[in-house]
Amino acid sequence: MTVPTEAVYGIQKPRLSLVPKYHSNAYEEAVDLCAAYGLILDEWQTLVLQAWLGEDRFGFWASPTCGLSCPRQNGKGAVLEARELFGAVILGERILHTAHLLKTSKDHFARMLVHVDRNADLAKLVKKVTRTNGEEAIEFTNGGVIKFVARSKNSGRGFTADLVVCDEAQDMSDDDYAALQPVLFSVNNPQTILTGTPPIPSVDGTVWSRYREIGLMGERGSFSWLEWSADKDDEFSDPEVWAKANPALGYRSKLSTIRNEYIDRKSTRLNSS
């Protein structure tokens, strides 16, 4: 874990946390595996993995559906890298990683390839890398595979997945989400992960908002929701409030960066009013 470099640094525990009870959990194994490959997770990222990797007493996911809400540039991508590495390398999962934009999907593919290129032991476990535009994939010798696609009404057609990741999930329509469900139909222990940021008015945030409402209800079931955010009555100009919503503050991001973003957004709102 990195150490804080500023007087104000991000709060590692989420403001909103809904996590089902679990019987066993392999998150420590996942953290150790990632560390061996040079992917060092911060405390908050480890908490997210713990929520995602809990199992009931029958060995099924305690959270078949998981939601993570956190502002940009805090390290959500690294949590997904960790979950996908563990799933493909250790569990032999077939993983479908989706994003709203093709560029975002390809960027995540590139980050995963960095781990392969930098680690000889991991590279030995890779059977095949497909670099065809829009069909990027990493296949492993144990049968695990990670496929990277942009969401559409045809997402995942002909592919069976144990895990579906919906990055940029704040911009996902009901049709896009429904198109992903058939890839999980024949799987015994499926899991879906949605990560993103609060949707802006110009995007279709119906799926995201629906799951967030479930998280806000706080009824413990088979759904997890972790959210780093400010309370609606908080003073948004207060750096302590920024720390509530940005766990990477002082660790991987600077206070000045967030301050400048706050000023830019405030200026934008004033100019548009």
C-alpha cells in the first residue's frame, strides 16, 4: 500500500457499504497473487475485492451482482485488473469485460497486457493473445479467458462467461444490459460487476440508478454496493469532503488536482446558468 503524501488523504472505507454475509473469502489470495505480479492494491481496493470474492457455504458467490461507485482517477481499473487476473489465472473463469466505449475497453486490454509483458511467470500461463480491433482477448492455458468488448445489442454473442464486468456502467441502457445476460445463462456460478461514477443528465443511467437504489435501501441479500461519495448536505468546497469521495487522495492523486477540478466544474456551472 502506498503512503499518504499530503495532510488530507482519502478515506479508505466507503461512505455506503452493503455487503452480504459470506462463509469464506479468497481475497487475501487474490491480493497476494496481484502483488506477485507487481499490482499492489491500496486498502480501499482490497475492501472492494473482499466484497466481491465472498462465497456462501455452498461455494457460490455471496454477491452474484456487485456495484462500485467511485469518482474517476481513483483506481477502479486496478480493482478490475485484480479481479480479472485472479479469476482467469486461479479460477479459470471466462470473463467478458465490457465498457461503453471501444477505446475504454481497449485501454483496459492494454493495461492487462502490461502485466503479461512484465512478468515471465504470468506470460507462461498465457496461451494466446488476440489483438484484432474489437475482438481483443487474452486466453490462458487453464481455460481461463478475458475478452474485451464495447457494449452493444450484440455484446458477447456466441460467448459464455462466468464473469461479466460492466465498466462505465453509469452509461448503460436496459437494452445494453439485457444483451449481456445470455452469456451467463448456462453458468453454474455467475457474477456480474458494475463499476462507474454518478451519471450525468446526458447519459442513460437507468441501470446504474436502479442498482444504486437497491444499495441505498441497505437490505442485506445477494447484492453488494460500495460507494465513495459525499453526503448531499456536505460543503463541496471542503477538502475533507473530497477525501470522503476520493480514496486515492494523497496516495495516488494530489489535492491540487481535485481542487482544480472543483474550480473548473464550479466555473462551468456558473457559466451555464
